Amino acid sequence: MSKRYVFVAFLHRFARRKDGAAAVELAMVAIPFFALIFAIFEVALIYLGTSSLDNGLTAAARQIRTGQAQSSNMTATQFRQLVCDRITPLLACDSRLVIDVRRFGNFGGIVVPPPLDGAGNFAGGNVFQAGAAGDIIVARAYYAWPLVSPTSYVFSNMTGNQFMLSASTAFRNEPF
């Protein structure tokens, strides 16, 4: 018997066998399936974190809009703590959280600097201007969310495999 015949016979027997087909099919589908599951879980957490950040910023910004922050001479640190009180336990109140509150004369004149520099890090230069009655205020909050899923490179928009969560609100201060 020739070697070619033995090899062809082996391939023919291998192709007819069905007892390991399910295991082979699962092995072929498992990696993309679990990658998709991890990606869905990551996106869900990103949306949950963004919602938490947005709710925390909106609630804290109400103190500025109603004049309570101005009457109590609230500092940037105190405002940051107001936001932090409303975003924990999901988001940490550390260097990954950046808050920027700016005053403008009218809605048409709102120009805010980008939150990230060219390298994908927070640009800095954040200010806290609560303004006076009738001023236009833009409050922004950013959070560097660490990505953990194997497919996270798709979502990353910052250095260090992180995703920038953002929330903002613009309003006119009430007459207080």
C-alpha cells in the first residue's frame, strides 16, 4: 500500500466521522461569541457610568443655577465633592474625574476647549466660574473609564486603554 493511499483513506475516514463535530464547532464559535458578550457587557457599563456622571453633574449644577453655590461661596473643591457624592459607588472620585465650569455672556458665544490633548490625555486648564444671576454657565464633567474586556481596543479613545465618559449641561442662572 502506498503512503498516498493511506493518507487519502485517513482523510476519508476523518471526513465521515461525526462524533466530535459539536466540540469542533463550539471551539470555532466560542472565541467570537465570548468576545461579543464581553463587548456588550463593556458597552452596558459605559452607558451606566455615563448616566451616573450625567445625573451627578446635573444635580450639582443645580446648586449653581439656583444661586446656592454663589451665596455659600462654594469653591471648586466643594463643587467637585457635590458631584462625587452623587456618582459613587460606580465611579471613583479621584484623578480620573475632571470637572470644568465656565461662565459665558450669551449662548451664541459658548466656545469650550477640548477635554483631551493630542496624545489622548486630559488637557487640563479646568476652571470653576459659578457666575452671577443671569449668566450663562456650561458645566462639564469627564471621567477616564478603564476598559477591561478583550475587545476594549475598539472603544478606547484615551491613552492607557481608557474611554472618556462625558457629561455636560448648559443653563442660564436664575435671578437670585
